[in-house]
Amino acid sequence: MTIQPGTPAPAFRTTDLAGTPIAPEDYAGRLLLLSFFRNGACAICNLRVHQLIARYPTWQRRGLAILAVFESPRERLIETVATQGVPFPIIADPRGELYALYGVENSAEKIARTMARPDLPATIQAAAEHGFRLTREEGSNFDRLPADFLIGPDGVVRRAHYADVVMDHLDFAAIEEALAAPALA
């Protein structure tokens, strides 16, 4: 089951790394980017978080909230992703419950496709230049793929992006377009 644009975002209640309660409906009236990542040790995921952090102050002023979900235990995320000083909530979902709720895929085939891509070395190099080394997280779900959902101020999914390869996320231009949409007013 995948989430389709035009449908209400599936509801959930959880906490972020600081123990603060989190639910999508807490962001009613704002555009929400709900971004699912692989695990805290994923260098490519950490590079994407780094890119989101750089854009976040501007996007936040324009009405965007971000929730980042990782299929890692809280302690591992504190050791990895949280060291970046992430200004938006990070959610630990080590059992993959939110991933299942949003239909985020596991695919050994797509992971193999990622490994065969000619642009993978450049992406790994870009991650390394920011201090994110390619390491494997013990016990992680290696076959997990990322996904991104733009949820409108009304709680309805505007964009659903399911990755075909590990470095595949919703394009920043699509986020900019959603922020510029008149329905945010």
C-alpha cells in the first residue's frame, strides 16, 4: 500500500529524540515535509539531512515544518544524525512501524540498482566531504529505501515520493513549488 496525493496523511503519535510528543496533526495550518530515511549511519541520508538543515531557516520562515524519521534506535541517532545540530524533530522508528504505515519500501533489488549507479561514487564523495563516512549500522534494515511526503496545512498529502534508489528524495524544487502554492495562504 502506498500513500497517494489527495488522501489524508495517516495519523500517528510518537516522540522525537528529546521525548517531545509528535503527531502530523500538530502541524495543522503548515506545510509539513515528512521525510523517511534509512538509518542513522547512512552517509547518503546524513548528506540529505545536512542539505535540509541548510535550507530549513528559509523554509521555516515560509511556513514549512520538517519531521525526519529514521529506522534506528534513539541512542544510535543521538550518536550520528543528531550531532549535526538538526533544528527539526528527528523520530526514531527502529521497528519500522511508521514506515509500514506510510508504505515505505524495502527492496534488495533497488539497493543493488543503487550500488550499480555510476553517480554513486560522487554522492559518497560528497557525503565524505561533509564528514559522513560510508558505514553499516549493526542490525539495520539494509534494504530500506527513503520516501518523502508533503502534507498540506489541511492534513492532506500533496506529494508522495517513494525512492527508486537510496539517493532518491523529493526534489528541492518540488518543495519550493509547494511553498509557493496559493493554497498555503
